[in-house]
Amino acid sequence: MHHYDLYGIGAALLDTEIEVTDSDLQSLGVDKGVMTLVDDERQQQLVGDLKDHLVTASHACGGSGANTIIAASYFGLNSFYSCKVAADDNGDFYRNNLAAAGVDYPQVLHSADPGTTGKCLVLITPDAERSMNTYLGISAELSTTELDHQALNQSRWTYIEGYLVSSPTGRAAAIALREQAEINGVKTALSLSDPMMVQLFHDGLKEMIGNSVDLLFCNRDEALKFCGTDSLQQAAKDLRNHCRAFAITLGADGALLWDGDNEYRVATPKVKAIDTNGAGDMFAGAFLYGINRGMSFAEAGELACRAAAQVVSQYGPRLRPEQHKELLAQTANA
């Protein structure tokens, strides 16, 4: 009996989005378009340098895996999320935000340890690119303690955030989760998360993947870096050695999907992108909803591309609850 459709694991981060220019990034010494891990001092320095921008800042419960699980929950999946927050105001905010989205979490989160809940400073440039500076805080200590074995065993799918590869305890928890899922017949999905993670922690990601996951999510850059090639066609061929199916997002060019037998190219609606933060997370959440509800890979990919296009056309990494229902209505009418 499956009580949950989807069990996720990942970092718990309070996102702060700020609009900046390319010259701002250069003067701040921020690498564009990737996620950079920073310590608390560096993040506070960036916040201080951007104090004039903070009046237009927006805040949200985030983290890549959380964005995906919350999206899946709003679409209609019964969802569970393992993460780690501290005994601070941001930790309280985070738990409340998960609950408001209908996402269950381990009981251990109610007895949070002293420390600082993770924070991510997301800098958005006029070309809609997002550059993230992440202080993991207590998320760096995410471990097997935060796993809920009963919830996992009652799930159809598990979703693993690739960013966990940067934390030794987080990586170990992700591997333990995958191994338990495999033993209990729970399907496994993993996201490569970020080109910088692939470049710096390639072997760790392979360890998290193990022999093979059921579904691998990545974007074009992550696929190319992971496979060590400049050819998308070659990367699509090589990825088959690490998964039983994949979804490669291609930005405005849609997505390349493989269901284990056939490849599909799915187009994305033409929109004016203003903020790409969360696009891949939303794609994964919508896609996982689709295949959980009996859609074909092509149908799930079409829904996921529409959802991702909606995200990049507005600020913030997530959609409002009612927007998920609107997307499902469009899918039904189509």
C-alpha cells in the first residue's frame, strides 16, 4: 500500500531573490549562472553590498529538492520531504511553509538542533539568469537521522537532490535512501542539480546514482559535463549507462526524453523569461506528477515544459497554488 506518491530529500534553504545587473555580479565577484557554496561571512558581505537592493527582495522557502516536492504536492501528489532546519525563526518558517503546501516531513524536524537554517542568495540579471550563493548552515549536517524509513517504504517514488553531493553526511543519506528504495521496490529519481556540482563532485554523483536510477533529471550543461562530451547526442547515449530513463531540459528548446525504449523531443511554449530560478525544479515536479498519474513520457514532458515556462515568466522559483490547477486544466483540454 502506497501512502505517498513521492518522497524527496534535499537541502532546506530560505531563498532571497534580488534583481542585479551583470556589472553588479562582476563587482561582487559572483560567478554567473551557477550555484556557489559560501560561508556565512561571505553571504553577509554580499547582503551588505546589496543593501540598496533589499527593498525589492523577495523571500521563500526553497532549496532545489523542496521546490520540486512542493510543486508535485500542489499538482496533487501525496508528498514527503526529508531535510534539516535549525531551531530558529527561519526553521519555523520553513516547517510551516512545507505544511502549507501539503508536504509531510520527519518528526525529528520538530526537535531541531541549535544553529542556522540554510540561506540562498539568488541574484537575477536582466537576461533572467540566476546566480546562487548558498550558505548551507545546518543543512550541511543533513544525515540518515532525517530519513523516515516507514514513509519511504510506503512511497511509489523517491527524488534525490544532487546538491547533497557537496555534504559528506548528505551524500551518505542520499545513498542510504536510494539503497533502501531499491530494496523495497520504490522507484528512484535523481537530479544532477547544477553544472558546478557535476564539475566538482563528479565521482560523488556517480556514487549517489549507484548502478542505475530509474529516472535522471539534468539540463544540457549538466549532461555534457557529466558525460565529458560536447555532443548532446553522445551525452544522451552515455547517460543510458547510469539510468533507466532520463529527462534533459534544454531551456527554450524544450526537453529531450528517453523512457527506456524511445527518445522524444518536447517543445516548450514561447515566453518572455525574466527569472530562470526554479525552472528545472518545476520541470521535475510536474514530470513526476505526470508519470505518477499515468501520463506517457511525452505527455508528462509537455506538462513539465509548460510549467517550467510559467515559472521563468515570473519572479520566484515556484508557482502559486492555483497556477498548478490551471496548468492541469490546460492539459486536460489539450
